[in-house]
Amino acid sequence: MKYLKYLFNIGRAENTIKSYEYHLKLYFEFLEVEKIDYQQINLHTFSSFIGWLRSPF
């Protein structure tokens, strides 16, 4: 929420903020499904997230 508020405060467009909000929601959903603590992420976690986004399942 702090990041989204920051984007609002610096004047980012509403659609930009909504897009970031949606993708952050997906990211935290991925972390929950994979049982990964958000404080323990690494480059492999990000690449797995991209694969997860691309998966049709």
C-alpha cells in the first residue's frame, strides 16, 4: 500500500496505479501458492513468477 500511495503522490496516472496494484496482487498470490516468504525472495523467485504468469493453468 505504501508503494501505491507513493505512486499516487508523485502523480502517476490512475491506470498505471491500477496496473501496478493488479500485478502486485498476482505476485503476492504467487508467493502464497508457492509458500514463499516475501522477505526471502531471490532472482529464481522472480523468474518462477514470470513462468507462473505465462502458464495457462
